[in-house]
Amino acid sequence: MTEFSQQVVSGLASGGIYASLALAVVIVYRSSGVINFAQGEMATFATFLAWTFLHHGISYWPAFALTLAIAFAGGVALERVVIRPVEGRPVLTVVILTIGLLILVNGATQWIWGGATRKFPSPFSTRPVHVGSAAFSIQDLGIVGVSLASVALLTLFFRFTKLGLGLRAAAVNPEESRLVGVRVGWMLALGWGLAAALGAVSGMMVAPVVFLDPNMMQGVLLYAFAAAVLGGLASPVGAVVGGLALGVVLNLLGTYVSTFGGQMRLVGGLGVILAVLLIRPTGLFGRTAVRRV
Amino acid sequence: MAPPLLELEGVEAQYGAIKALHGVSLAVGEGDVVALLGANGAGKTTTLRAVSGTVRRTGQISFAGRPLDRSTPEAVARAGIAHVPEGRGTFGELTVRENLRLGAWTRRGRVRGEEDSVLARFPALADRARQPAGTLSGGEQQMLALARALMARPRLLMLDEPSLGLAPLVVASIFTILRGLNEEEGLAVLLVEQNATLALEAASTAYVLETGRVAVQGPAGELRADESLRRSYLGY
Amino acid sequence: MSRRLALHAAWFVPGALVVAFLPRFISSYHALEWARVGFYFVALLGLNVLTGYSGQISLGHGAFMAIGGYTSAILIAHHGMRDVWTIPLAGLVAGGVGLAFGLPALRLRGLYLALATFGVAVAFPALVQKFDHFTGGSAGLVLTLHPNDWLYYLTWAIAGAGLVLGWLVLATPIGRSFRALRDSEVAAVSSGISPALYKTLAFGISAFYAGIAGALVAISGAYVTPQTFPISLSLFLVVGMAVGGIGSLPGSVVGAILIQFLPTYASHLSEQAPQVIEGAILVGVMLLLPGGAAGLLRLVQSSRQP
């Protein structure tokens, strides 16, 4: 039982990382109707930026905040410059475009920082905390905390601020939003900015665990897609729940079923994607949404 | 004679390759209620869209003395025109209150109190303030659309087919509210309506469109009285 | 139709002559490079059939190449088969898997199919490592082969045959059905075309081509490991297809040349420059010239006509 609860918490930590990136994917999908295949690479790039700040002596939380700000700005700029021109073009064009971004950003990361693996510090100590006979890593708890905090902040933003309302409206009904005076284009850009920031959170949480290298987020992106699909591509709540659930399930599978150790978890993630898309494409929380163009 | 609040001169509009308006000219004065009538496909909705910038258009459009013909829908809303489109245009996934808050998007400063006073005018909505707009009945949604438009404190309200699909009693209450707004607040209204009787009762001036052009215009009373005109253009 | 045929023949004949005589003028090393262009060309032919003609996205086509490559390698290393004969078998195995994948893929549209195939691209190396009994795991399989010029001729002979075959198939009712499906599935269904049959067939055909390409890749190297067919391969195939022009069979040559030679020449700048440039090219092409090289050619041709 102790082992079980330890693995659950550990799984929640992984799940929190998946959930953050999944939420980023869903925000972009809801606002622009696009799956950003480069979301993971953008997160990696941001994490490398954070590494550079830390390397230059900036302490952790200020570096964290600075990275989020830059990631946000980058996301906004990306939407305005690269995505806006292809608004309305066929799905295939946009998918390939984001694949191009994936390749470009990954290459840029390697070009600037090289391919060597680096250590990335965690703001949380790796000491365990004992609850009864179980030992939980503070780092795991910290990751869960940060992930949930980001999600909570975002939820507050969407529900209680004017901008958040505008973004929600623009995502659902762009034409009617224009009539009310909402600058839909900038709302979309805001969405991409928030998504980029979320991705940066995800990257900075996972880097201490898997070590920082340019290909760090490829697996995480797969899990994020699985989580997003599981929760229903258009459901932010679903992405978070899906991410946490996926983290726990994959971790438990990895612990108790020997076939699923290590890299095979990727196959598990693929399995989830295929299973959901084939059996219940709208996911757990999605509705068969009619996208109004 | 004060210059009109809204003026269209030779406005043409097209959907892709299909031309829908072939030169429409009309004017709405400060505090006037103007009816835009005509058969299906005559271009009534397109005219409203031309004003709010949601269709490709050419020609001169000016509002409160400033040109509007190059403006985006967002800018038109900021200028003080509230367009309630066909089909209400409410945000089904957002609550009634959120819809209202959205309506005040172009306004700066506190709008909290506004929500309550607008809701006071529409008691049916007040009861459902926290419900998603999509769960409201057709009549309630039309009222919500109207209430949302009011939140922007517009100078001109453009309504597209407010009576569509609604029971006569509901339609009557909507028009009562409209009349109240026009009389108390001096709100100008450009009203597109299939139901010509209703429109002619509420309006002071009327324009009848036919295949993208203004066929007849004049005081609403005259149009109501002229039987042959009514029969040939409005079918009754 | 015959005019188009004449136009295509006008490109094909000189092209074939260039291909046939090239090795006489270049070294063995370069001949191998151009053979590799041939491998990618064959794979791109398949991908174009799938995406350009039946309108289905695949971000994981490297996996089919891997299936073909490993089939070939296993047959050679474990069963001592002669390398040439493994090629068609590799194609058939990959094609079979493609058909099997095509069936469930029917239920996935656009973005969903992209997601699923992306997942395949990311997860496939893990599968290869898992079944190390067959595949030799991360160490891979060693093949004691000595590729030389004959590989070049073999590759381009296969490529040429593949191209002609592709043209023929697309000119037949099968091809027309593909195009009809791509343009409007609703219209196609109402004229009696069964999407299930044709879409699955398209997957099978494109996987067959990819498998053959994979087998050629395997034969050209001394060994086959999971790194021979990495995630980036699937992505670069997409780049090649898009830059050459989606749906353009001749455009596949442009794409293949890009995939093979850009890394070689751009790595003078820096090791990572090729990737950045490829990514930038892809983004640029999608933004400015979604039709790729073939689209550019069409533009030029149509601007010449009065």
C-alpha cells in the first residue's frame, strides 16, 4: 500500500507536467482550431533560456518568472507573424506549418546551446517527506503544486477577468465577438502566449527529472496529446484531469507490469491516443462541438 | 436640420463573387427609428452587415460625421453601433451575466452596476442570470441579445429580424421595450423586419429594398396608408 | 490527357537519361549519395499517394520505412537471404501493415489522424527496442554487405518503375477515385465510391513504397539500428513532400534532393544549421507557396500562357 501511494504521488507529478502542456495544447486548439505540434519544442527552448538565466546567477523564482514572460511574448509574436497568415487555410497546411516550426525550434535550440545534456535545478529539495510509512519526494509534491497553481491561476483568469472573458468568447464565437468590439486576432495571440507560458512551466518542471536536452519534450508532447485527447480536445478541464490520470496510470503500469518500463510508456501513450480516437473521439469531457467559423 | 447619425451613400456589397447590394443610400437620424423592409434576399441583412463591416463593401458610410467604410467590426462597435444579428448572436456557452459583461467590452471603467440596471429592465433574464445562455428560450435569447447590446451604451442599435421565430406576445414585449428605449434614452434604431406591420408601427421612416436597391422610401405612416404600395412591395 | 502525358514524358525522358549516365561522371561516394536521393524519392512517392491523392495525413511514415528496413535486415542477417530479393518482401510486409493501419485510420480525420501518426513516429523506436529478439534492440542488426554502383542503378530502376506505376495507377479509375475522395468525400460517396476501400488501399500502397525505400536504406548501410529510422525521418519526409509539392509525383524528386543534400551542404555553416534551414524552408513554403516546387512550376507555366 505504501508503495502504491508513493507511485500515485509520483505519477501525479508526471501527470502535472503532462497536464500543463496538455492545457497549452487545448488553449491553442480552442482559440485557433489548430494543434501546435511545436508546443513541446517551444517549451524546451524556454527551459534552455531559463537555464541560461540561472547560469548567469539569477536566482530561481525570478528566472522562472522572466522565462514565463519571455515565453508569453514569444507565443504572442508567433501567432501574429506565422499563424495569422494561414488562418482559414486547409488543416494540412497548418499542420505541416507547425511541423516546420517543430523542426526549426528544435534546430535553433541545438544551434544555440548544443546537444549536450545538462542538469537543471529544481526549486524543491529532493528530501523525502514521511507520511506514516510512506515517503514522498518533496520535489514531486512541489511539481504537483506548481502545476495545479498554474492551472488554478489560469482558471481564475478565464472566469473572472475581462480579458479572460474576451478570450473565451473569441474562441467560441469569433464573428459575434467582433460585433461586440473584441479584437479577436489579439485574443488568439493572447491564447498562444498563455499556452507558451504554460509550456515553459511544464518544461521547467520536467527538466530537473529527465535532464535538460533538446529532445527532452518529445515524449512529454506525446503524453500531452494523449491527455488532451483523453479529456476531449476542446476541454481545458479534461486536459488537466486527463494529464493527471495519465501520469498516474502510466506510472502504475510501469511499476507493476514489467512490459511497460521505460520507453514502452511511449507506446502506452500512443495506445491511449488510438483507443480514445477510435472509441470515443470526443474524449471524456468533450461534446461533439460544432465549430462555428 | 441636424446631420443624420448614420448615412449610407451608394453602398455596394458582395459575398465572394455575388453582388448583394447595388448602391444603397439611406439615413438614420439621431433618435430615429428606421425600418428596413423587403422580401427575402432583398439585401436587408447585408445592409446591416455593410454598416458593421462584416461583409466586403464599398461606398460611403458615415456615423456621427466620421467615415466608417474602412472600419473593422471591432472599430464599428467602438464607435457606438450595436449590431444584433439574425439568430441573436448570443454566446451560448457563457452565462447570462457573462454575456452582458461582454456587451460592455468597449466601455471603460466600472460596469458592475450597469448589469443590474439592465437586468432590471428584463426581469425574465434576471431570474436566469447564472444560466448558460444556450439554455434560454428563443424569446429570452432575443432579450439577452438586446440587453447585451444596451450594455455598450450605443448611439445606434441595429436589429436584424428580432421577431423571427418568436410568439406574438413575446414579440410585443420586445417592441414595447424598444419603444421605451427610444423614447427615454433617445436610442436610434435601424430595424430589419420581415413583419412589416410591426416595423411600420414602431418606425418613423421606412426604406423598402428590392434586389439590393432602395425601391421605396418615406415616412412610415405614409407607407402604412398607401395600399397599392404596401401590396406590391410588402405583400399585404 | 495525352497533352499532360506528353508534358510528363518531356521531363521523364531527359531525366531518365541523366539518371542513367550520372554515375560515369561522379565518384562512387557521390553515386551512393544519389542512390540515397532515390530511396527518399521512392518513400515520397508513396507519401504523396497517401496525402496528395487520398488526402490523409501521415506524420509517421518513417515507421513504415523502418518496417521495410528491418524486414530486409532480419531476412538477410537471420535467414541469409540475398539482399535483392528482400526488397519486394519488405515492401509487401510494410504494405500489409499499412493496409492494417488504414482500416482503423478510416475513423480518423485530418487533425486526429495527424495526432495518431505523430504518436506512431514518437513511439515506434521504443517498439523496435522492445522486440529486440527480432530486431537486435538498440545494437541493431549487422549486415555484411558491400554496396556499390549497382545499388544506385537498382534504386533508380525501382524508382523509375515506381513512378511509372504510380502514374498508371493514378490515371486509372483507382486514381480518379482517390482524387474524388480528396476533394470531397461527400460527393465521392454519393457517386458510389467506397471511402473505406480506397483510403485503406492508399495507405497500403504508400506503405509498400515506404517499405521498399526502407529496405534499400538497410541494404545501403552496414547495419540497421533504431537510429537508422528516427522520428526526424518521418518529419523530414513531410518536409520533402511539402517542398516538392503535395500530390506531385515529379515534385518528389525535388523533395528527395532537399532531404539528402541540405544536411550535407548546410552543415558547413554549423552542425545544426541544416535543421534550422529545413524548418525555416518548410514554414516559408507553407506560408508563401503552399503548392511547393510543383506549385511554383504551375505558376510559371500559367503565367507564360496568354
